[in-house]
Amino acid sequence: MTDPNAAPELFTWEFATDPYPAYAWLREHAPVHRTTLPSGVEAWLVTRYADARQALADQRLSKNPAHHDEPAHARGRTGIPGERKAELMTHLLNIDPPDHTRLRRLVSKAFTPRRVAAFAPRVQELTDRLIGDFAARGSADLIHEFAFPLPIYAICDMLGVPREDQDDFRDWAGMMIRHGGGPRGGVARSVKKMRGYLAELIHRKRDDLGDDLISGLIRASDHGEHLTENEAAAMAFILLFAGFETTVNLIGNGVYALLRHPGERERLQASLAAGERGLLETGVEELLRYDGPVELATWRFATEPLTVGGERIAAGDPVLVVLAAADRDPERFAGPDTLDLARRDNQHLGYGHGIHYCLGAPLARLEGQTALATLLTRLPDLRLAVDPADLRWRGGLIMRGLRTLPVEFTPYAK
């Protein structure tokens, strides 16, 4: 018989399938918990909402891996594979003020809400095309045929990657998203190829600026300061890297949650049929809270000794804020394990908090809302084609997403 007071085993396949009971135990018994990660790195897990929100905004927790007091065996295990070798370090996910302030201000001049809003027709066009590719078949794997290609093609279009090169990006991104499921070293090679391509594209575009996002990054200036080519390439890369996998998982996890909660799914379909948008908008936020695409926030490192949730954290220690645990904290959310698409009081942490709040949140919301609304409208009897117990979740520390999502529906011609 399992001891209910014993700490749960973390990072197993069983844990990956449903980590929420383990996170509930940690919130109650060890809300700031030191553990050894599968990589061998020791880190603190922060699981309560109030502590998580504090940690995400605490500037004593640096994003710069240089602050990691790491033993030799842990070097290079705390970032994107291949990132350091490929000269990708100067981006918003792993720098601090004042460099972060300067870069974010420059990037914000190019990656504006207005640019995202103007991109809505293209996202709808891509969504319709991808669904049309499998609609007549009556079955599909919604991850590989829909949730994965949609954000890849969308961000490529927004960045200004020529259409003839976008399938290369899809291949590189596919290798990156496997998290070790491909050939040894494949992730690092894909990162290097993508980084090299973006650097070359930026160099070419300097002489022929358009209205795409990369051209906007090149144009962006603040008091005479511009992004260097290296900074622009790193920023374009991280917008793609941070943007595509989160949206893959937002769509995949979101559809799966709706299929497991038919009452909420029917409620949303009725709202969409009535031409309403309110439930779609609150619904996407609730899906982000309930089973969001980012399980743990990206790495932070203590620059000095500090206390979080009553635990003393030493300088140099890595800290991982568990967004999935914080967003189901009963101290913050009523009925946290219940999916309620109409939830109003929903300040979830799915896009972070503080100065590192996700710059791409408006684009992810646009893609998530468009994808879910179109799927539920065009494939109204969408259903799982396998037993939920047969589904597998991808390994990896930061992201949470399904490997596949086989579905069935009544086929129809384009």
C-alpha cells in the first residue's frame, strides 16, 4: 500500500501523463522543493501560486545561466540544446536588465499588437487549409497534421521566411520538438541550421526591407540604438522557438481537454454557433490554466541568498517555477481541478509574470482561438480515436504536450 505521506516520484512516464496529483502533494507538503532533475542538475521547484508569482518577478533570480553555480557534470544542461555553441545566448529568455530592458523595448517596436491583429486573416487561411487537407478522410492526428504545422507556418510568414524555405523550418522544428527522440545531437544540429539560416536571411533583408517581422527587427531603433545582426538573429530564433512549441501544446492540450469534458465542449460550440466570442476568449485562458503548454517556467538562478516560501536558497542555485502547479493552487483558484470555460477570475501564470511576461502572448491567443473555433465548427462531432490511456506525453522538462492526438469525425469534402 502506498504511503500517502511519502513524497511522490517525479519525472517518470506516469508522472508525465498526469503530474497534477504530485504537484498537489508538493504544494501541501513541500511547496519549495529541492530535487535532482533527470539531467542530474539539482534545482528548486516552486509550486504555490503566491510564491511562483513572487519568484517570477524577483530580479534576484537571474535568467542568465552564467549565474549557475554548476558542477562540471551539469554544464550546458540548463538551456536550449545547442544554444551556447550556436551563439544564441543574447535573447530575452536568458538576459537581465539593463540588456533585457533595451532588447525588449527594441523588439516590442517590431512585434506589436497591431502587427499581430493584422495577421489574423493569414492565421485563419492557414487553419482552413490544414483542416481541408484531412477533412475528407474522417480521421487525423491533430498534433502532426494541425497543431504542429499551424504555428510553424504562421511564425515563418510573420518573420518573412520565403514560402519555399518553410518546409526546412518545419523539419528543423520537428527535430527540436522531439526532445531526444531523434538521432543523437539532432536537436543541436537543427538549432545551428536554423540560427545560420536566420543570420543569412537577416543579412539579405538589410538591402531589401519589407513589412515582415525580421524587417521590423532590423528597422527598430531607440535613441539611435539598433539590434545588431547577431541580436536580431537570436531574437528571431527565440520568437520562433518559444512561439511554436507553446502553441502546438496549447492547441493539442486544449482540444484534448475539451474532448475529455464534453459538457464544456458543447457549451463552447453553442456559443460559437450563436456568433459569440466571449466564451472562446475566456475558454482559451482557462485551457491555459487547466493544462497549459508550459509546465515549468524557464530557468532562473539565484544571484544572492534569498528566501522563497520559507526555504533558504543559496546563491547560484537553479530555481524552476512550476506554472502547472501554481495554476491549480486552491488558495488562488476556486475549484482548480475543474475546467470552467467561463472562469472570469483567471490571472493564470501560463504566460509568465513580470518583466519576462511572454511577448508572443497575443499571437498565441490568436492562433489558439482561431484553431479551436474552426475545428469545433467545421468538425462538430470530433472525437478521440484511441483510449486516453494509450496517449503518450512528450518527455522534456519545460513543455507539456502530447506526442500524438488521433481523432475521428464525419468526413466532408473541402
